Amino acid sequence: MSVVGGILLMTGALFVLIGAVGIVRFDTPTERLHAAAKGPTLGLMLVGAGAAVTIGSAAATVGIVAVIVLQLLAGPIGTHMIGRAVEHDPG
Amino acid sequence: MSPRPPLIRLSAPMIWFVGFWLMLWADVSVANVLSGLLLAGGVGMITRRIATRTDDDTIRLSPVGVIVFAGHVVWQLVKSNLVLAWEIVTPRNTIATGSVDVPLRSASPVVAMAVSNVVTLTPGTATIDMTEVPPTLTVGVLHLHDPDQIRRSVVRTETLAIRAFGTVGARAALRKEAP
Amino acid sequence: MIIATSVFLGLAGILIVIRLLIGPTVADRVIAADALLVTAMCGVIVSAAHSDSAVGVDTVLVVALLSFIATGVLARYIERRGSA
């Protein structure tokens, strides 16, 4: 079981790293916004899944599910708000 | 739209609220349930002017639809990350950014929010703006080559969302479209 | 495997901090701060998995909520007062 968990954790961290590279490498705030919206979200999901598999206790799994649900709901909303702010930027 | 919303009403959002509250406490006890109900009632009273309900607003959850929708979301998220990884390695050009207006079929806030969130998680697209009347979603696209393809993809997401947790009215409209 | 995971997250954190320091506009810094918080959340979850206990999960939940609120407030600030 911990092998599957370990792979999930590592893959999740890898996607976070991909998102981070995108944030550094891209040239405009909009592109960086896209990278920050997609990379860390999937990374967090995979890391959460890996931790839930590894720990296995009900309390941990419920907490991790709550974190993932919150990120999926609130993350894109935050992205949208920044996207709008970048568009309507007065200065 | 009722002229004066009732003071308090046991509704599905309250149950979700209490459920989430219990999940946060990780402990289902009488005290937690009661405090959750109190809080849910309080929040409901404060926001009752914002949330008005019409008759065809009852949301129906379909378990199969929800599972299909969840799979769709995860697949889109994985695709976005693969596209992101590819775009990091290849030389960039930022010429073709644009925005596309997509008319939505249902004005249900739950479906609209679900679609808006999934669009942000889809490769190359992010929600920029949303208007309620008429229901329209404005999508910002990184590499805009074909606006119609973007529209089709968003409409498909909306179809899956309606099948998962659409209102009775929206589902009926959906059935009328595609016999 | 824990080593690889930690290295990935650490590298990601360093890169994001670079953007946080350089990023010419305020929006860049807000994006970087949000991503940095998510990276930190992943770090806490990985450490919880490593020590096989659910200790930090509540903290992660609170950080997620706060980061969302902070991002929203900062986004409104950029809309009103402008960035750069």
C-alpha cells in the first residue's frame, strides 16, 4: 500500500513543480495565472490521495477530502478574481 | 419570487452545511450537530434575501451523473497539466490570446459555478466573467484558434454538469434538445 | 521516494519565491503567494504521510481557507488601486 501512496505523493509533487516552473518561466501574468491554477491543484489532489492511502485513518481521510474539495471549489474562483483584476487593471 | 422570504427553512444547503461542519469537527456528536444547525440557521437567516427560489429550482442529484462529472473534471485537470508541461518545454508565443462568449442553457448557480470552475481547470482556458441575464460565460483562452471548439467544449461540460446536479427545469430542457 | 517528493516540493518553493521577488506586478506576486501556500500545504501533507499521523491536516484546511480569502481581497485591491 505504501508503494502506491509513495508514487501518488511523488507524482503530486512533480506536478506542483511543473506548475512552479510555469510560474517562473512564462512572460505574462495571464499565462502565469494559468500555470498556477492548474499545476498546484492537481498536485495537491495527488498528494492528498497519496497521504490518504498511506495513513488510512478515517480522520485523516475526511480532513484531506475536505481540503481537496475546498481547493477545487475556491481555487478556480480565486484564479478568476485575479484574472479579472489583471484585465481591469487601472494602473 | 416570493415577496418576503421565510425567516428560516430547512433546506438542502443547510444539510450540506451541517455535514461539512461535522466533517470539520471529525466527530459526530449531539453538540456538534446542534451547533451546526444553529450556525446553518444563522447563516441562512442572514443570506435569505440573496437566495430566492423559484418553483423549478429544485436540484436533483444523480449519483451516476456526479461520478461521470467527477471523472470529467479529473481528466480535464490531468490534461491541463500535461499541456502545461509540454508548453514549458517548447518555445512560446503569446500572440493568440482571446476571449470567447459562451451562452449557457441553465441559470442555476450550482451548475454555473461548476462549469466555471471546470473551465478554469481545462487546458488553456480560464473563466473571466459571468453574467446571469442572459446566462453567459466569458472564457479567456490562451491560444485561440477556433472559438466554436471552445464553445462546444464548455457546452459539453455544462451538459455533464446538468446531468449530475441540474434542476428539474434544466434537465427537461436538456431532454428536449437531444431526443 | 520521500526524498524525491521533498526535493520536488523544495525546488517548486524556491522557484515560486523567485517569482514572488521578481514579479513586476502585484498580480504576479499574488499568484506566487497563492501557489506558495498550496506548495506549503502539500509539504505538510507529505510530512503527515511520512510520520503516519493526521496531525497537520487541520492546519492545512485553515491555510486553504485563509489563502482563498487573502487572494480574493488582494484581487479586489488590484482592481481598485492598480498594480505595478
